Amino acid sequence: MSTIFRVLGRRVSIGKRSFSTSGEAEKLPREGKNLVNLFTAINQALHIALETDPRAYVFGEDVSFGGVFRCTTGLADRFGRDRVFNTPLCEQGIAGFAIGLAAMIVNEAAKFRYRSGNQFNCGGLTIRSPYGAVGHGGHYHSQSPESFFCHVPGLKVVIPRSPRQAKGLLLASIRDPNPVIFFEPKWLYRLAVEEVPEEDYMLPLSEAEVIRKGSDITLVGWGAQLSILEQACEEAAKEGISCELIDLKTLIPWDKETVEASVKKTGRLIVSHEAPVTGGFGAEISASIIERCFLRLEAPVARICGLDTPFPLVFEPFYMPTKNKILDAIRATVNY
């Protein structure tokens, strides 16, 4: 866990696979692009945040030497150890210090602006955290806790799917006056590679992106799960099923209008995430779309998610919402 604090249609390569993006990339700066992976894009965003705002700080566990995933490499050397520094192994202390320097996440950070009558905020508090499966993380380090924070009014929750998205969304999160929980898909740190502009740019929060257009069924996901959903869409296309794929990107506040418009067109919806199915954010999406699109639905909304168990180690392949599970759900929903 690390804290960033401020006082007052291309294809992404993932291992041997590629992943489609929409035309949103055309809106980004065209000059000075390099092929980088996700952790490097995060590192670039942090360099820009510290360079463009002298009130910005980065602190957390092991961040001064680069962190376990190397996302903060070079920051302390360039900006000094008074702005980039390690903290004790205590998440409560990190969050409390961040809000005090600007306070714990749920009881203080989320309510700070509300209880002050909009006179004060947390000064651009962004909490970065890796999340999700990595192949060997087990029941502690492979969890996906995003739905816990989505239940807290006052917080924003952002999850990128690729390096280009990670850099633009992280800079937007750091510069947002509201506290943001920024989850980074752990298994994409080095596997996801694409062209990322070197310069400063932001991508808007709370705007979903249709990254694959279709007419038969809508699929919604975020983060690392978008790659799995894309594979399922490609397999379904071989069977004549046209899938529309949406990356939510920001979970709270989420872009209901984009998802609603898609479901009204296709009449069907599947939501997929790694977190356990019960109480996962897919349930909120399902309920909202049923309320808004009930008369247009051709089949029940399906959720293809993790299981209601602690995240297993050796049995991870059984736990995960895989391509084949999603493909089976696509067939069942379309043929309902």
C-alpha cells in the first residue's frame, strides 16, 4: 500500500495475447510515445505528479527504494526523501498520517468534505493498492476488495485495465479533490505492454468506455478481467454471437448511462469480476440495470465472478472467472 497525497482502437499486449481498446486512444497526445508496461506507466504518472505539484508526497511501505513491484523506483532519488519516504508496516498509520497531513479511510477521509460543509477536503488523497490474482498470491495477496470501498459514500474507486489507462487515470485521481482508492491489477504490472505518451495527460473519471461494439449481449468488467472478457468475446464471435464489451474504469461513481444504453440495445447483460459473487460490485450493477432496463431485458442478468470462499492457492484455477465460464454464460444468456 502506498499513498499519494497533495496538501490542500489500439491493442495492448498481455503476454502472448493482445487486447483491443477503443478509439479513446486517439484523444491522447500523439507525440513522444514509448512502449511500456503497467508498472512503468504508474511510475511515470508518479514522477509527473511530484514534478508538477510541490505539495505532492508519496509515502508507504518500501516506497523509497521502489516498492515490491518497483512502481516508485527513482522517486526518492529525484525528489528527495522528505517527499518520498517509507513508513512503518502499519496501514492504519499510513492512512491516518495521510489525512492528518492534509484520519482513517472510511470514518474520516470519506466524510471529511461532507462534515465540513464543503469547506475542506483531504487535499487530493489517493491510496494506491495492488489487487487481484497473480498465480501464487493465496488467500491474502490475491484478494479483490473493491466492493468494500464502493459502499462508502465520499470515496472514489478506480481500476485501470492497461498501462495507458493507468497513467491517465492515476494522474486524474491524484488531482481530484476527493479521496480515491486506486487499485492496480497485480498480474498486469509486467505482462501488459502498450504505447504510453511520455507527457502529462489525464483520463476522465466516472466515464465507462465501450471497447468492443456488439448487438447481442453486453459484457461489463474492469481491471485485469477485461482481458479475460475480451477472449470470451472473440470465441463467441466465432459462433456468430456479437458481444459489446464495456470497461467501467471507475466503480464509484460509476457510469450507469453508458451501461444502460448498451443493455437497452442488446437486451442482455453479463458482469464479471474476480471478487466473490455475493456482495460483489456486480450485484450493484445488476440491480441498477434491472431497475432501469427491466422491460428491455431478454434474459436474467448473469454474474460470472469469484467463489464465496477465501481465495485459494492450489485451487486458484477453479476459483477464477475464466474465459470458458464466461463463454458458457454468454451462450446460456443468448439462448435463454
